[in-house]
Amino acid sequence: MLVAASASRLSHRARGTIVKLFSHGPDARLRKRSDIARCQSDGTKIHCKHFLILFVPSDASTSRLAIAVTTKLEPRANRRNLIKRRIREVFRSVRSQFVKPIDMVVVARRDVQSCDISDFRRELIGAWRGHRLLPKEEAP
């Protein structure tokens, strides 16, 4: 019994470390309205088929993200949240690879509901690489 209890505690601690390593916590979010307004007014715009991306260099030590999906675009909250989760996942997966820290606002546009996660990944990462926010992909 004692061995099983120790093993479960160890796995829980290890799980917590992995979750923190790959999480999208408060330090990865643009939380203040002034930061979002700065992106919108002073930011560089990237127009994609399904997204409008606005970004400015960040004062923070890491890149941060804000996402906007309007009810006009998708009236159901669960579907808006799914779109946000997919955008967050793509950002989280490449967050450490950005050339320099940036503050970014991603605005979802028409027909984003028909995209799957691979479309999100291809379009967002392609836009970020095209504007030299991410390093170029190495040839295999």
C-alpha cells in the first residue's frame, strides 16, 4: 500500500511539472485593455484568409496573446470557445520559438468555423513565418 501511494504522488508531481511546462497561463495572455488597444492602434497587421493578426514588440519577457471571436461570427459560445482553444494551442506550441517577444491580437474572420486544427496551424504559423516572427523552417 505504501509503495502505491508513493508512486501516485510522484506521478501527480511529474504531471504538474509537465502541465506547467506546456500551459498557456496568465503570463501568456494580454489581459489589460491598454495592451490590446496598443496592438490595435500601433500594431502591424497581417491579413490571412481566416484571421486578422495585429502585433507589436512586447515589453514583457515572453510573447503574449489575445483572441477575439465575435458573436456575429459565431452565435454559439461553445463554438467560439473551440475556435479560441485551437488558436491558443497553435500559439502555445510555438510560443518559445518567436524571434523576439511580441504582443499579439488574433481576430477570427469569416468561415473560420469550417477549419480544423491543421488549417489553423498552417495558416497562423505560415503568417508568422512570413513576417519573420518565427524562424524559417529547416529543410529536411
